[in-house]
Amino acid sequence: MPSGLNTFQAIIGHMYKSMDAWIHEHTEYNFFCCGLPLPKFAEQYKRLQFKCMGPVRLCRLQPIFGVLEGRYRKCPECEKQQLIDEGFSFIHRRMGAPFVQYCSKHRLLLTAINSQLLLFDSRCERAATPTQIDHDVELGRRIYHCICITAEQSGYHKSHVVELLSAAGWFTETGRMHLAEFIQRFCNRFRGAFADARLDYLVQSEKYINDAIRSLLRADRGIHPIWCILFAWFTETEQRTISTSQKKMDRVTASPSRAEIAAQMEQHRTLTATSKAMDIDMAKLTGLCKSYQIPFSARPKKYDDALVASINEAYDKGLRPFEVVIKFRISQTMAYRILRWRSDGLNPESKVIALRTEDAKSQWLAALDKHPSITYTALRKLKTGVWMQLYRKAPEWLSCHRPQKSISARNARREPPKEILALFKSAIKDAASACGGRGKKPVHKSLYRIRELTGTHV
């Protein structure tokens, strides 16, 4: 996208169109606004109109993934049609959109204006299969849709994409996202779908997808519009279905009437037999009998020494109070009463939790010794189960055994992926060879010339 259009408008542009028409009809302003928060639209407009400090595009990919600004291509069929209709050929703005390799109208491979691709682009763009051609054409069609229509009406603005994800079931009732499942299915959906090595790596990298989702969900952050298109495209075919085990089974059953309970009690005689026959909880049946004033006899349970000893043995084996109630057919009150009589004073569940907590502490300390320079967040992701146990049962101990804070690496440069870096180094090597050699006029190997030959701005 250009900058300083006010100068062009003052010299010649005012004779044809207004500034607003030039920006909306002849630049990629609408496309890049899809990844920006609404308050930043004015700043993006300003960077096109005037020459400002910093990049023209407010939302960009990493330099090694981004395409060179000003890299345009042409479609042979479009060029022929332009000569027939207009008498001259020109480069349409959709030809300069990122990762567009095929014409969305004629499904033809776009060719470079100078009949040769730049070195880095030639390394990254591989021979496409029929399926990859279909995906590239569809991607180009969606990008052109975003270019022609304002971001608010295109359906691909980041706020609209969040609504699409929510409608597809990727958010819980509390607003949290099923991120792990989303990343896995997103990678599966677009695995091998694109011929460009850079775009193919982006849609297969869990880290970059995770970063893109977090930027998408933050109202004050921008995201490259290619992510908005891919996420919206994904929701059209991949919706999250909730399994039966995850659904809330809110089974509303009406309470049986007095006549029904009275008839069953007369037939089965005891509360236990009646609760089994009617599939009603014993406590609920007792309450209904009291409410309906149905006479019943609750025979007292005789707790002799042998029964108490058996219950204590069950507690020693690790049974919980509700399991003791079911096994020995005693009341819940008596089960907890015998538990309080025990000398240790701890119920089996507390013992199990204490053992698990001690084991989690030893694992946490072992991880700290094995990874001395790891951060707290990274260690939490590495030992998620251990961290959860300590966070719930020993928060004070956990706060005293956190990794030492290291110097913030927020401004540290992220290492590019090895696959793309290998292609980049190959392009640099060819560019250096093109600057000299036997039988060639020697050319100064400057940084500017290497960038010009490779088509990168790294």
C-alpha cells in the first residue's frame, strides 16, 4: 500500500476522484482494516494519506513470512481482456495481495512482471497440486472480497470472526475457548492445503496459531487479516459438536403422587425395596413419605463391635463415606460419626490428597532442578497436572517454590522457523552469486542489493 497520497491528490488526483475514493477503491485499506480494532481505522487511513513514521501497514506478519511490498503480478487472460476493454493493461490491486498465486477469475498462475520471481519467493512457492490450486483460488477470492468491501460489512473483521467462532461452538458458556482442540483441528483442516511454504508453515505451527487466536480475542490488538480469513473459512466446515457425555443432562422428573407411593409401599413393605422398585433415592423417598404422611417404620441399625470393626477396615482400605454407606447399608450420619471416632482423625480422601500433594511437590522440585532457567508459565505448561494439584491444595508452598524471575525477553527477537530459514539462506546464497562471478561484471554486495534480489526486507 502506498503512503503520502495527499501529495498525489494535490497534484493530479483531485481531477478524478476524492481522497476517500482513491483509498477505498485503489488500495488494500479495507483488507488490512479487517485485522484492526475499530479505533485504529483512523490511524491506518492517516498512514495512507500522509508520510508517517513507521510502517504503512499496522498489522503485519513476521518479516520472513511477509511478502515484499510492491510485489505485483499479472494474469495473461486478464491482461488480454484489459487491452480489449481499455486499450491498455494495468496491474489490479488484487494481484498484489499477500499469498495470492492464482487469478481468482481464470484460475491461472500469476506471472511476475519482470518474467522472473524474486529469489526468496521462487524458493517458497512450490508446484501446486489440484487441491492446492483450489485452495489458492478460494483464498484469492476471499481476499478480493475483503479488498472491495469495507471491513465492517465484509464479514471478515476480527469482531465478526469471534462471533463466527462462538456460533460454531468453540467457546464455553463462561467465554473460554477450546483452544487445544481448535488448534489440532485447524492444523488438520489446512494441512498441505497451500503451495506457498510460508503460508503452509503458518497454518501448521501451533505457536503461531495460538498467538493469532490470542491477538484475535484481545480488543486492543491487531492481527494480520489473512488469519481472519482462515479462521472464518475454518468455521464454515469445522464446527465443534458436544458429545453426549459433555451435555448437561437436566432431567426434570415429576415427583410420584401419594397414591403411587402408598401402593408401592403396601406391595414392597420396606423403604429400601420401594426405592429400588421406583428408582428413587432413599432420602427422597423418605422425605416424600413424611410429606404425604404415609406411615413407615425405620428400623434402627444395630451397630455392634463387629460392624464397627468392618467399617474401620473399609476406611483403612481407602473407601469413602458414601461407599461405606452403600456397602454396609448404614446412614450417612453414622458413617461420618464412625469416621470422627477414628484415632487419626483423617478421612481416606484427605489421606489420598495428602499423598498426591507430597508426590506433586517432589515432581515440581525435580522439574525445577532439571530446568533451572525455565519460566513459571513454561513450567506450568510442562507440568500442568502437578501445578494444578499444588495450586489447589498447597498454594502457599507453590508461591515459595516458583522459578526465579529472569530478565524480560519481550523485546528479544524470535528465531524464525528452520524450514523457512533454510529457503531464505538458499535465496541469499544465490543473490550473492548473482553479484559476481566468472564472466560477470562485478557488483557491490550491499544489503540493499541483496534485499532487492531476494525480495525480502529482513
